[in-house]
Amino acid sequence: MNWIIGTECNLQELLCAKQQQALDYVAGLRYSEDEYFYVSDYNSVLIGHPSLQGRDMSEVRDPNGVLIVPPMVEIARRDGEGFHRYSWRKLKDEQLYEKLTFSRHLEAWQWVIGTGVYLDMIDHDIKLKKNELERNLRIQLRNKKIGETGYIYIFSSTAKMIIHPNVNIEGEDFGHVKHFV
């Protein structure tokens, strides 16, 4: 039995199959309802996107005239990765929101992959964290005494009382008080 067993594999077909698997995987990635990943080729054609699959974005601009995809491709190819800011609509919303997108160059496949965040969501998250911080500080500082009669209070940079043992003056503006600012 002097057999020789062989097989053949077309490398281009294998590469295409692996690229399609990668695109299918990226298409399913979500980290919230409106946050997803996209893949663009070097010509700014979206080869992976939840709603714009196959669309040529080389000339598409936001209402302020800012190109959407070409700068992402350019920045990623030039620097390896980077950020781009523009206005965009959320997947299930026609209203425009400011968006900051991060893109990374995948040189081996001549792709750029990216994801963005809507700045209104960052503002929302910051507000929630700020409220949580203030709530926790109130709990911690409410009964703290400095010496016999001292206490701790916190003002904002605009002279608004944020935290004070006397809850009736929290939220008050002290900017008008002489010698305060």
C-alpha cells in the first residue's frame, strides 16, 4: 500500500470564508441597543453594518457637511487607530445626535473596524454617576463634625450649595453673597 493522499484548498476561497465569518460575528456584537460595530473597506464601503450593509459612504456627510466614514478610514490607516466626531442618527430614531467613533486599522484584510458612542448617552451616564456620588457623599457627610461645632459642606464651581447639613439650603445659589466668590 503505497498510497499518497492529498487535498486541495483554494487559499482565496478560504480567506473569503474566514472574512465572512468575521463579518457575521461583528454584525452580532452589541453593547447596548444603539451601540454596535461596523467594518469598512478602504473605499468607505460598509461591508459590515447593522443597517447600511454594502453602502458606499465615500460621499455621505452629516448635516454640518462633515464626511462620516472617509475620515475614520483615513485616521485608522494613517495612525493605526483614532477618533472621529460627527452627527448621526440612532438605529431606531430619526433624530441626529453627536457621535464619537473609534476606528482601528486591520491592515491584513484592508479593513477598518470601529464603534461609536452617542455623546448624549455619555452625558446621561455622567449625570447618573454625579447624582450617585452626591447621594453617597450626603450619607457620609451628613453627621460628620469637625471639632465641637464645625461641619462639612460642598459648593459647585458656580457657587451652588450641593451638600450641607441643613438640607433646606441645598441647591441654593450663593454667588450673590458678598465676599463669597
